[in-house]
Amino acid sequence: MLSKRTWIDLVRRSITKSIALLPNRTGPAVVGVKTTRDGSTGEQVFDADQVVNSLYEAVLKREPDRKGLNDHARSLRNGARLTEVMNSFLRSKEFATKVYDEVDRFPLDAGGPLRIDLDGEGTHTGLWEHVAEVWSGYGVSDPYWSVLTDERWRAHNMGRAEVLDEFYKSGSNGIRRMETWFERNGLQINSDMVCAEYGCGVGRCTLWLARRFRRVVAFDISQPHIDAARAALKERGVTNVDFVLVRGPDDLKHLQGVDVFFSIIVLQHNPPPIIVDILKAALGGLKPGGVAYFQVPTYNAGYSFVEEEYRNDMQRRKTMEMHCVPQRVVFDLAARNGLQLVEIQPDNMTGGPQIWISNTFLMRKSS
């Protein structure tokens, strides 16, 4: 079956093809359609009723009802852009129902087992050093893009105050999502709580966590990222954040005695043994009644992690990596540390649903 994105792209192409085949018309009942070919732009005009008929056929796979035909055709005659009318079809409940009929919503349900070695060297020192080297490099060359891999956040753009402000404002979305999860599960964030954030980066989410918690302990493996975060928070008057530079599992002792553990789009950039080290320390370090809210990929089609092979190839791996750990490993860590699963949902924080399964977890430690 097709992915949702592929199916919608096919629908859009079908719409374009259907309209292009309509006979040109002139007169009062027409709609202008911009077309581009070989860099040139022209305009064609078509009968509005015929355009709407084509939309019903291409998008909803049926003939139009009289009211729908009249309403959409009237919009086109009154100057509505064709793309606006097209998008109203693509956003309709009827189209959403058809998407569910046509699209494989869970393409990895038939995925087989993965080989992921988690036992190797006890301290995984070499793995920690490798991650530190790669991310410290990004902290110098492209710190904001390394946090959110969008071209808007490339280093050459970040000297503009309005771009920098937009970047930091985006961090509020993740905190709002966490607050929504807490609220619907009867959990509260009290003003006297301490929150540990693993992977603070340049402080994009840290800024907003600091406004919700009495104190935030912000961890990162890259000193340049921490330096940028510290400067950004100071400039914004934030003084209740302590930073911890992580160089190995010994530094994770600072996760002890916190009320909330938070980590989003971070764990995935660590090899599986490191992910396990971090979660073991974070879940074990929560106070009784404490809450963990974090995201981690739990499956990748074709992924494997054989530590010996990975170590032999580390010198060539000097770029951003993506890793996963099976859900059963996360559940086992929770059980061993006295946490109950409150909620788990799939998320889109890795993109590529044909390749990745990523999950956000909400867990609570027994009081």
C-alpha cells in the first residue's frame, strides 16, 4: 500500500491532469489556472463547473452533489484561487476517510527483528568519546541547524535577531505538548519541581522549561552547544539553569533526585548502548512519584548495531547519526526502576514513517 504522502501527491497530479484535459472556455463562467513549463508562465481559462467536477472525480472519486458543486464553482467565479479550492478538498473529512482506506498507516507492522548489541564493553568509553567529538564539531560549525535540521537555522542566518528569536520561540511547542500530556493524565507541574533535560543543545527548549520549573539541570555532550545555551538564557534573563557537560556515564550521576526527566530529538543521535546508559540513569534518578517524558526511535527498517563493527568504522563516522532501541528494552528499564507506563504514542520526530517508528513515552515512578 502507498504512504499517505505518496497518495496525496498522486491525487494532486490527478487533479492537474484532469483540469488540463478540460476544453478552454471564455466568457463569464471561467477560472484562471497558472501553468509553468520550461520556466515560462502562462494562463488558461476553464469553465468553473467543469473544474469542480474534476476535483470531485480526482479527490473524492465521485460525482459532485449539487450544493458542493454550486458553492465551489461560485468561489472560483468570485476570485478564489484554484489552489485554495483544491486544498479545501484535501482537508475535508471525506478525503481523510478515503486516505485511511487507501493508505497503509502502519507500514512497519510486518517488520522483522533487529540485531542490536547492548552488552559489549562495560563503560562504552569509545562510543561516548565519538559522540562528543561529532557533536562538539557541530557546536562550532552549525549549532542551531544541528538542533533542528532545517535550512532556516543554518549558521549564516543566525546573526539576524528576528531569525534567532523565531528559533527560540519554536521550543515552546515541545513544552506545550508535554504539558498537554501531563494534563490529560492527571499529572501536575509544580513551581517547586526540578527538571533534568538531556540534550539541551543551544537551549531552545531549556528556555521554556526554566519558566515552568524552579530549577533545570541541562545536560549536553558538546561544550560549544552549552556555551551558546548559557549565553542565550543569560540574554533572556534566565538564571535558574545549571549546565552539565557529559563525557561519560559518570556524569549521569547528576540526574539523581529530579522530579521530571525531559528529552526530545536527542537520544536518537546516540548509539544504542549510550541510549540505554542515559535512560537507566534518568529513570533510576527520578524521585518517588517523579515523571519521565522522552522520545526515542524504537524501530528502523534494516537497522542493526554490532558494536565491534561500529567501533571499527567510527573514524569514518563524523556526521549526524540516527539510532534506535527496541520498545521492550525501554519497558524493561522502566520496570527495573519502578516506573509505570502512563502513555505511549507514535510521533513524527524522525520523519520517514516507511523507515522509522519513533515513540514518545510518559512514565511515572511509584511513590
